[in-house]
Amino acid sequence: MTKLEELTALLVNEINDFKNGVDKLEKMNEYLKDTKIKMDLTNYKSIIEKHEQKMASHTKAIERFESRFENHIEQAKIYPTWAVVVFIASILFGVGSILFISL
């Protein structure tokens, strides 16, 4: 009977230890539920703002390059205007001369 009493006392002690452990876990769970985690994003925010400024300056530089390039393309001509006018006039003069001579 003493062995049975010892086993019973041991089981009661283990159950009490388990109950104490569960109580501690419940308290920790309540504490964790109430705890709010706050992240400090100021460093990342400043990095992102700097990156946005750099991207804006790069975009403006690309737009300026495109406008200059388009202006150069619009102004670029293979032959100058005076050369084209002289060429057309000479062809007309040549055709007119041939027609005049052949008639």
C-alpha cells in the first residue's frame, strides 16, 4: 500500500507541476497578445526617398536627351536645301534644253 501511496503522491506532484507550467504559458500568451511590435521604418523611408529623387533626376535627364535627340533628327538633312533647289533647277533646265533641241 505504501508503494501505491508513493505513486499517487508522485502523480499528484507531476499534475501540479504540469498545471503550474500551463498557468505560466497562459500568462505568457496573454502578455504576448497585449505586446505590440513596432517597426522603425524611418531609415528605410529616407533611403526610399533618396532613391525616388535619383530616379526623378534620371528620368528628367533621359527626357532632356530624348528632346535634344528629336531636335537633332528634325534638323538633320542629308542634303542642304540650296543643293536640292539647284539640283531640281538643273534637271528642269536639262529637260527643257533637250526638249528645245529635239523640237
